Amino acid sequence: MKPSSIIWTKTDEAPALASASLLPIVRSFLKHAGIDIEEYDISLAGRILANFADFLPDDREMPDYLARLEELVQQPGTNVIKLPNISASVPQLTAAIKELQNKGYPVPDYPEAPQTPEEEKLKQRFSKVLGSAVNPVLREGNADRRAAASVKAFALKNPHKMMKPWPETGSVTQVVHMTEKDFFGSEKSVVQGKACTARIEFHPEAGEAIVLKNRLDLNEDEVLDTSVMNVQALRDFYASQLDVAKGKKALLSLHLKATMMKVSDPIMFGHCVAVFFKDLLDKHPKTLEDLEVNLNNGIADLLEKIERLPEALKNGIIAEIKATFESQPDLAMVDSDKGITNLHRPNNVIIDASMPNIIRDGGKMWNKEGKLQDTIAVIPDRSYATMYQMVIEDCKAHGQFDPATMGNVSNVGLMAKKAEEYGSHDKTFVAPGDGVIKLMDDQNNCIMAQTVETGDIFRMCRTQDEAIRDWVKLGIARARATGAPAVFWLNPERAHDARIIEKVNAYLPLHDTGGLDIHIMTPDEAMQFTLGRVREGKDTISVTGNILRDYLTDLFPILELGTSSRMLSIVPLLKGGGLFETGAGGSAPKHVQQFLEEGHLRWDSLGEYCALVPSLELAAKMDGNAKAALFGRALDHAIGIYLENGKSPSRKVKEIDNRGATFYIALYWAKQLAAQDEDKVVKDIFSPVAKALHENEAAIAEDLLAAQGGKVDIGGYYYPDPAMTDKHMRPSPVFNQIVDRL
């Protein structure tokens, strides 16, 4: 048996807190299976420190764990459990920098508006930390994302109670989108002929070309796309929807993903804020320019920076802001009690979480009075907006979904090799003037060109042929394994999808598809087909691109299971090995807020428990480690018992939380290992452990509940103190002693 190693990622917020409780247990158990757990820090703070190691004294340097992982996921035999991490917006980045500086780390400030070449270089270095800096690097394979069988069975038997009924008539909720001059309408797509070096240039109407991206190594047969969002059309669209929302007495809500789409979506967000406050901006242009107000960072940036003004001027602008809120349509709220609106910060509303919540809540969002109200859901680009409208229309026609009978929707997602939009950040630019942005090859041939106006958002995406071939293969494998229909969500009227359809049709015949039910449908058709099966209790496999993978694997789990944190994502790496992603981190900030206020962490680590099972199976397969397989089977059985016994975290203080849930996983896992007869050594080790945990169950549960109810200090938000965190996440001396003695 070869030594086995599993890499566990240290990330942020609630998942990081939960790891402080879970990881000591995993380490203590798995050392008896010959498995070493290595922790790699890819948290936001860790990434900042690693990227600016040259600013730090030697004793405070941070290894670049993300760079190490980037190399490892392209090597056979790598086994990674990846927890949700912060995809940082600019406000989150600046807050993390400030916290690190206050802790004595001399990292530089983030220059939002660079004034010198040195500041421009700093901003470029920080771009490696902003937005989705982690996932595209690690995802060197396509995603097989689904609920574990035990999780889905439990959800059907114990349906969640969060669904609210849809009104039989009268709902004015709808999704609205642009009808022209968006990314969808402008998209051009080609399949690259031969490998070459290319560049992206801006050609102004007068003057010399400007190189925007100097070197792109293009590969044979990859799919290349370019598209443009016309910002004047975008602003006109926003203005029209303000009128629609006001006329229908509905909340206005904007749904983007400014975290993952870290270049384009904050700009689109900022334009919405600017249109909402147009009169204010027109009245005070010089004042707001001098304050360097950046509306891409939301209303919060405006409110924070006007605090620097003389009292009279500040109060006058505050009065105008209040008047704007009165005259414009009401905004959907992120936190009604604190007055935080949908436009407060770009990272506050993430489309893949916000849109499912509208469906779950009967087509409504929270208003400023803390009540649910119909909403006009603004999703500017047509590429992914219309399928959400299909769900709304289905609910208006058939009512709310029933978690007790819903069929399961799993996903096979095309995400390897930085596929599609989620790999576009370094090829997204704001047009510096009127002209044409061209993709040029090394022979000065124009591959594609897009006409732009000043301020337009240009985006180039790439999808590698190797990734597409593997995606088709994985979709067929899942259809074969489950017997469920596999539906490729592709729209022939979209330029990119038309190229992908050609490749899917070419690669499907290379596999045995006999007896399988495989379809290619537009996203609207696929959604209608899938929802019909969901209501009949039938399972369906969605085979999608990268963004739809992200959106659907929140939408359906939130409806089916009550949360997407219980989902399992298995990523077979292209070079061998596996990446096992756990849950989703969209609600993690609220969980931390409750923990700091009440000492109760409601984060559900079921995703981590479930991810460890296939990770152990992979270790058994790759390393010939029979003990790894044994520990994996025992954990799988323990998860089933944990669910049946209702030991998931509660939302309420002084009830079981994440720490209690993790105790019960340890108890049931130890009992399974003690009860088995395959390995006497393991049985002899874990029999006394199971006995001790069982006999001390009441005392341990009392310790864990006693730790709740008061404020908690962990020494930081983005870079908490490890000792303070351990103190609060491992508050039972009896439990700790049993685990640490293993």
C-alpha cells in the first residue's frame, strides 16, 4: 500500500470555522488508514499574503498554496477536498487588506484608481486575488454535481419547510432582460484552425491601435468567442425597468454575479446604481468625482465617502439620497432591519442564490418593511435570463414545488481549462473609445472583430476541445450510471452554443449511447422539460456550460433540499486524480454574523462529510489502500445514520449547531468502524473510542450547547486567530481528549 495524501483547503468564513472543528477529527481518524491530511491555505487573506510576500518580513511570509495546487491538479494522483471560498469583490478585498494591516502585515493598499505606473502594477497584482481567483485554477476537470443518494432520500422523507406558496393569480413578478446589444446579441464564435499566438487590440476611429492583451496562445480546435455589452443600451434598459417596477408597484431587484464575473458584472452593477441616482449624479458631478466615488462598489461607497464632506453639504446629499429612494421604485432588501438594499454592495446579491430564493418564496423578495413583495428581477443579458422566467411561468401555472415528491436534477458541467465566461476575466476590457476591438493572430489576420463605443464591455471566452470531449464523455457516463435522461442545454441561436452543438454531435457517436435518452435543447426547452419531470418525481441530468452549471446547482438543490450546501461536486481531473468540492458558500457571511453575535454556527458541513467519502474511495483506488475504502464505507453509513437521527445544525441558538453535528458524525463513524469485522486492527482501535464517545454523549452535548448564547471573538473576520478560533470551535474538553488521543 502506497502512502495516501488528501489536500484539504483552508478557505473563509463559515466553512473555515467548521473546519476548525471537523479537521482534527478527520486527521485523528484517517491516520489509522495511512492517510495524511495536508491543509493548503487558499483563503482571501492567505492569497493576499502569498501574492505580496515581497512586502513581508521573512517570518511572516505565506507560501503560495494556490500556485502549488495549480501545478498539482495537472498531475496524476492528486486528491483535493475544496471548500467554498470568497470570490472577492473590491469592498471585500479592501476590508481584508485593512484587517491584515491592522494585524501588522505591511501589505499595500489596493489602488482603485491608479495614478502612477507603480499603482497600475499593484492593481494588476491584486487582480490575481479578486473575484473568482481560485475555481478556474483548480478546476482541471469537468463537474459531476449531485446530491448523495442518502441526502436526497432524507430530503424526500423529511422535506424542508421553507417553501412558500405561489399566489393563484395576481403575481406581477417576472424576469426582464435586454432584447438587443447585449452579450447574447453581439456574440461571435469560431473554432480555431491551428495553434497560434494571438493578441487583442483596440483600433480607434482615428489613431494607432492599442494592444489590450499581448499574448494569447491559442490551441487547435478550441472554441473562441467575443461579445460586447453596449453600455448606453444597458443604461436605457435599466431606466425602462425602473418605470416598469414603479408602475407595477413591485420591488426592483438586480441579479448579477459580481464575484465570479469580477470585471464585467461590477461595471454592469455600477451602471444600475448610476441610473437609479441619475439626478443626484447630475447635480453633484464635481463633488463626487473629487471624492472618487466608485458606484461599481454600490451605494455603500457613496454613503461612506460623503462622510468626508462638510456637514452642510453632506446632509444635503443625504437628504437627496433619501428623496431618491422615495421617488424611485422600492428596492429589494438584503437586510430590511439595517436598511441594506439590493444595490448596497455588488457582492450582497449573487444571482445563483438570489433567484432560487425568489422561486422558493413564492415569487417575492423582502421589502423595507420586512415583508415579502413581488419583484421585477433584472438580469440584463439574455444568455441565462430566460430560463429563470420559465421557472416563474411554471410556478404561476402549477404552483409551488413539493420537496417531498420532487425529482432530482443533477448536473454535468463544462468547466475544465477555464471554460467559457468564468475564464474570461483577463480578456475583458472597457472600450477606451469608439472603434473596433480585434482578435489578431501572429500573421496579422483578424480572427474576430467587435465594434465598440466608449465604455462598452468587451469580453473574450475560450473553451478547449479537450474539455468538451471529456464533458460529453462524462455526460454519457452519468446517463449510463443512472438511467436518467441527459439533456444538453444549448441554444443554436447563440453563436457560442452553435459551435458547441457541432462538437457534441461529432463526439456523441464516438461513445456507446445505445439505450440512453440524450437530448439537445435550448435552455428554455430544457427547463420546461426538466420541470415537468421534477413535478412527476423523475430524475434528470442537466449537461450544461460553466455558468448554467453554477446557476442550476444552486436552483434545484435550494428547492429540493433547502440549501445547496448539501450538494457534492465530483471533478475527475483530466490528468487523473480528483477534486471534490463541497456545498456552496453564498450564505456563509450570515452564518459568521450569527456566530459572532450568538455563538451559534448553523453552517451545515454535510457537503464536507459527503465529499470525504469519494475522496477516500479515490485514495483506495489510486494507492491500493484497502483501509481508505473501509473508512469511506463506514463514513457513508455514518452519514445515513446522522441524517436519520436528525443531527443537522439548527438555525436557533441553544440548539444543535455545526459543532454538535460534527460530534455526531464522529460518534457514528467510530461506531461503524468498531462494528465492522473486515479489519481487526481498526476494530480494536475504534471500539474504545466509540464506547467513550457514546458514554460521554450527554456531557459533550452539554459542553457544546453551553458554548452558545454570547458574543464570540475569534480575532478577525478574514484572518481570524487560530488559537481563538480553536477555543470556540472545540469547546468540549472531554470530546477533544478522546479525539486527540486517537
